[in-house]
Amino acid sequence: MDTLSFSIFPNDNFLDLRLYQYGWEQCAPLHSFGPSVRNHYLFHYIISGRGVLDSHDTEDVSRRYHLGPDQGFLICPGQINTYIADERQPWKYVWLEFDGLRAAEYLGSAGLGLNQPVYRPRTPAHGESLRDKMLYIAGHSEASALHLVGHLCLFLDELIQSSSTRRESRSSQLKDFYIQEAVTYIQQNYHRDLTVEEIADVCKLNRSYFSRLFKETVGSTPQEFLIRLRLSNAAELMRTTADTIGDIALHCGYPNQLHFSQAFKKHYGLPPREWRKQYRS
């Protein structure tokens, strides 16, 4: 039987970095997950045992990685993957699922991505430090949202500093200015009919160039980011208020409640009413 502990992060009010779930598991022999596609970044650190990761790269070619203790593996949003515990030495791992405006940038600084999903520490001590930071988060589900996001930042800093594939950061102040300006505008106007053309005009950029810049920096298109923000805010209102689902949908930029319900179920895996029953404060 598997030994498993996991928690779901309850707060959607973080944009730069957002924690979704976290935990650890001692897998049973040949325990597997997938083929599957995730909506967010998912990083595992292997504490003991062995297993196999089958991961598709940017050319949609499946590559197999045999992994053991003190290594880690990254799964990116939209990436097809399968991972399987060894039959004789099933792995035990700790994981964090996260995303956000800066997530792709930080992972890139660690040299991790679709074509390089495997983490190897520069020294054993670096690996132990990363493991301990992840276990801290997994063991403190009762802590405040701000506390956990703070430790997510410490984890990502350790990931960058400890990775054997670490890349030197390059200055991108102007790019960051444009993206932050776009994100601020989306935050202030997500409740109304908002187009990519309008956001690009605010930034004084060509639509195509803006969309490409946004995708490279954030990891999703402006439209995908807008939808995710609308749904995150809708989930928070459903969790913390008694407003009707129709009113919440309208407030979050969905005048058609059916369209809202379809988008919500696609993102969260449950219709709005069922989600509200499970997660209402």
C-alpha cells in the first residue's frame, strides 16, 4: 500500500508565484501516473528508490529517463508524461505543484524545461538542502498562504543555486516592465470584455510581438492568463462569499453563466457548484 501525504493550497491571490498542491509519497512497486497532462509546473525530488520518467520534449518526441535518489524531475504545463516506480526499489519522493508569472523564468535559470526535465544537484549537500525545503512545505499545510509562498520562493532560489544545469541570468528590465504593465492592466480590467489588442495597445506594442513576449516570459498566452485570472478570482469568491454563481460569473467577466461553468470545470475539474461544496470556507 502507498504511503501518501498531500495538501491543496487554498489561496489564489498570488500572481508572481502560486502554489497549487504539495506532498510526499512512498510509492508501491510499479506505482505509475499517466500518460497525463498537467496545467501547472510539477517538480518531484527523489528521496530514495528508483523509477522511470517518460517525457515529451518540444518536438513531441518521448524520451525516457532512469532516475534515482537525490535527483529530481520537472513536468511542464501541457506536457505529456508518465512516471513509474521501480518494481524492486520503488521511489519515495516529495513534490510541489506551482505556477505564476515568474515560474518559467526561475525554472529556466535553473536550466530546467521541456528539453531538460532532470535536476541534478551540484553537490550532495545542495540536494539535501533542496529536499529539506520541499519537505518543510509538505509538512506545514496549516501555515498561512503568505508563509508557504515565502518558502516556495526559498525553494526556487535553492533550485537555481544548486542545479548543475544553472544558467546565468540576463538583464531584461525593459521586457519585465512591459509584462508587468500588461499584468497590472489585466488585473484592473479582467471583469469586462478585454482583448489582446487592447492590452498590447496599452503597452504600445505590436499585437504579435506582445503576444510572443508575454508567452516567453509568463509561459502562457495573454488570453490563457486572462482566463486563469478570471477563474482564480471566481474560485476565491465562491470560497469566501455567499454571492450566487451567476453574480460571480458576471463579476469575473463571464456574462454567460454556461460559458463560465464550462471554463471552470475544464480548469478545476469540477462544476462550480460541486467545487463550492468541497472548498467553501
